[in-house]
Amino acid sequence: MLWPYFDDWLVDLVNAKRAAAAPRRGDGEADEDLARRVADRLGGDVRTCYERIDVRAHRGVVILDGTVSSADARKLAGTYAWSVRGTFDVCNALVVEDPDR
């Protein structure tokens, strides 16, 4: 009998967890729920709740669009999007406002 390598069962475990957390492909409700949870997370922090951020999701990819007042707010929004369960990628298209305008 062959013994599995440590890495084999660990890879299987990680893949099983990812599959369980993955939204079903083509499931618009799962994407809407993901976008809502990311928006709730952004709205729960005073550093991001007043920024103009549009949150969308498509097949587990969170898309952040809009303008923010600082590079720190942009980075924080991306970090929060990554922290929400079900996020597989983040497209951070947020633009930092020019303070001189």
C-alpha cells in the first residue's frame, strides 16, 4: 500500500475547502450577495464609508470602481474586499482624487 505524501492530502483539503466556498458559476444571486457583503464591510469602517465606491461582483471577482480621497482608502478598500468570504479575485479600479481639483 502506498502512503500519500503529506502534500497530497493537504492539497486535496485546500481544494475541497475552495470548492465548498466557491459560488456556483452563473449564479447571479451569489454575486449579488458577495457584492452586498463587501459593500457592508466597506460601510462599516469610517475610513471607507464616506468614499464613492461602486461594488460589483462577477463569478467571485469583486470589482471596485469609483473615486476615493487617498491612496490609503484605496488600499484599505481592496483589503476589505479580499477579506470577504467567497472573493476569488479583486479588481481595484478605484481612482485617487486629485486634491488640487
